[in-house]
Amino acid sequence: MIEDPLAALDLSPATPAGAPRRRRSLTTTRQRVVAAGLILAALGFLVWKGLSSALDYYLTANQAVAQRAQLGDSDFRIQGTVVPGVRQVGADLRFAIASHNVVVQVDSSGSPPQLFQAGVPVVLEGHWQGRIFTSSQIMVQHSSSYVEASSTKAKTKASKTGASAKVASRGARGEAG
């Protein structure tokens, strides 16, 4: 049998004796960490931008009056309670809002929402025009709780379902029936 003369030779690539060995796994790990950091930073930025633009931010009437010079004629939102004396002048609505004993006169070109009336808190979008706040949009501010207009409807509903007022009052106080 003839032996292969090349079988005894080592044909793997040789590295020079003083040359440093390259660590591929470390470089790959660094690249992954940097990439993950960049992705997290980008996601964090997007979340921050989304949340900051989604917030309904407004100044109360007293804050807006105190910052009138800084606000100038830039658009912002102002919040206050409508004071009695709302009047229609042509296509405009003129009224006043109050917050912390500060009253702001308002001239609004926007159509008021159905629930708009004296005594209701509103948020207005617009800008200062001298000492008058010129509004382009009126939004009624309301709580998330619903109170039924007539308590007789609640009593009628309770009697139809067989619930008694006594059981309902016990439940409201946290007592067992």
C-alpha cells in the first residue's frame, strides 16, 4: 500500500508567532450591545414624544394672566369656569372665564359645544389679543363620573330587578345582604 506523502503535512493556515489573535466573539458582542443601546434609545425617544404630545396641557386662567407677556400671541390652551353673562355678537360668542378669582374676557369664533353654559368648566384653544383671549375652539371639561338626571329612574329600575332600597344601601356601605 502506498502512503500519501501529504497526509502527514499540516495544511492549516499558520499565524505568525507574534501576531495577536482576533476575537470575533468579543467584537460581535460589542456590536450587539451598541445596536441594542441604539434601539432602546430610539424607542425611548419615540415613547417620550408620543406621551408628551398626547397630554392635554393647559394653563388655568390665573396662570395665563400671570404669563401673558411670555405667551405673547402664541396659541395655547386656557382653562376656567364660564362666568354668567354669555352673549352672542354676530358670529362670535363673548363671555368670561374665571379661575382662582381671576377673570379673563373671551371672544370665541368657534361654535360652542352642546353642554356649554355658565358655571361649566371649559378649555379654550387660542391666543391673547391684548387683554382679551381670542378662542378658536371651546371644549367642555367634564368628569368621568355619570350622574343620572332623575333618581326616579334608578328607583324604577331597582324595583323591576327585584332589588330593594335596603339591600342597595347595605351594598353601598359595604355590608352583607
